[in-house]
Amino acid sequence: MGYLELEEYLRSEALRVEQALDQVVTLLELELGSDISAVIRHGVMSRGKRLRPILCATAYRECGGRRESAVYDLAAAIEMIHAYSLMHDDLPCMDDADLRRGQATTHSVFGEEMTMRAAAALIPAATRQVLSSAKELECGVSGSKKIAKDLLEAAGAGGMVGGQWLDLLGEDQILDSEELNQLHQLKTGALLSGSLVMGARAAGVENEMISGLKNYGRSIGLAFQIADDLLDATQSAESLGKNPSDLDLNKSTYVSLHGLEGARAHARTCVADALIALESIDLDAPVLRDLARYIIEREK
């Protein structure tokens, strides 16, 4: 799949994710009332790459899953967790960001208290979404419980939230390569990797396949973060749709640690590791192979 074909694939997949997300948010609006649901819609439905749910749906298909319509309902739960993390990341007590995906951040529009409440409400809502959608896939009811556990482990203190904590501790610190990798394996990599695991498990594959996809996800998670650091260092806020804040907060990045060329070389090594992980489980996954390369070639 060429670069342009892959971009078209990502646009098409993102649209299917958006449709599933809109259905979930509409149901939440009926349940929660207008005040908090408006905050949720702003945080969830703003423009985004939707990479994590796309990875989930792609892994599901490439592991033999065939129930296409239901997998996007499952993938939507992952984006709900990702949206909650961004809503919290942007708060003044964390990155103090005023721009996200080309629009005002949620707390800039609705205030900090409502943003924290709305983001927190997405956690149980996403868990319920997993349990209701995954049971319709090849994994069945028992598998849906394992997938809910996968999501919460990837999102929790041993995953994304733990990475956010390390990120806060890393302000005004000079982290070495191992420390920076650990931070981003949790903050960025855990949910990326978890998305692949969830998609594979939904298709009903064995543990060896899941383990290989988890390793692939860890590697592309680091590659994705390195690419983000490179873009922050070389692109304008207008093209990125956000104001990079790591320099202002005196955080270590792959560019500050390795320089531009060193960071690019590190990203290529991560992609090579990801491809080796796929080869180790003998999975014919052409889209996942192409996505690994795309992650460090993207322009935003």
C-alpha cells in the first residue's frame, strides 16, 4: 500500500470510527443531560487522527475477524479513553494548553471543573462500551471481560496514567534515554499497544499472537512519540493544530536528548523492531506493516 493509499485508508477508517463515536456520545447525551454531555461531545468529537481505534480495527481484521460493523463500536471505547486523557493533559495543572486539534481546548471553553467531571465520566462509559460491543465479536462474552481488563490496564496507573505521572515528575528534569523510553512506553505506548491487543483478542486469536502484537505496539508507540517530538521541533503550531509545550515546561524530549538526526534514527530502529515483532508470529499483516512505516513519515 503506497503512502497516498494508506492516507486514504486512514481517512476512511477514521470516518467509520467517527460514526461509532457519534452514536455513543448521542446516547450519553440522553443519559447525562445537556451540561456535561456538551463537554463530552467537545472533547470526544474534535478532529483527530483516531489512530488507536484504527489500530484496533485493523488488528481485528488482520487476525481474521469478520464482524466489521461491531468492531468500530469496540474501537470507539478506546478513543473515549484517549479523549479523556487529552482533556486532562491540557488542564492548567498539567500542560496548560489552550489549543488542541486546531480548536480551543475543552477547559478553555467549559472550565476546569466541568472538564474534569466530563473526562472522568468517559472512563466507566468506555468500559461499558467495551463490554456491550465485544461480546458481539468472535471472542464472545468471556472474551469481552478480558478486553475490558486490557483497556483498563492500558489506561491505568501501570499504563497511560502512570506515564502522565512520570511526565509531570519529569518537568525541569533531564531524563536519560531509558527514563524517557519508560515514560513514553506508558504514556503513549500503553494505549497504542492495548488497542492492538483488544482487536486481536476480539478476533479470538491465541495468546502467542497477542503477545507479538503487544510487542509491535510498544515499538510503534515509541516511534509515534519520537515522530511527535520531531514534528513539534520542526512544524508550526498552525500546521500541528496545537502549541507544543514541552520546551516551555522544560521537559526532556527525544529531540533534546538525541538531536534531530539522532531522534530520526531512533524512530527507524523502533519501526524495525515493530516489523520483527510481526515476523516473529508469522502474521500476514500488510496494513500493520505499512502503518509502522507511516507513523514516522507522517507530516502531522
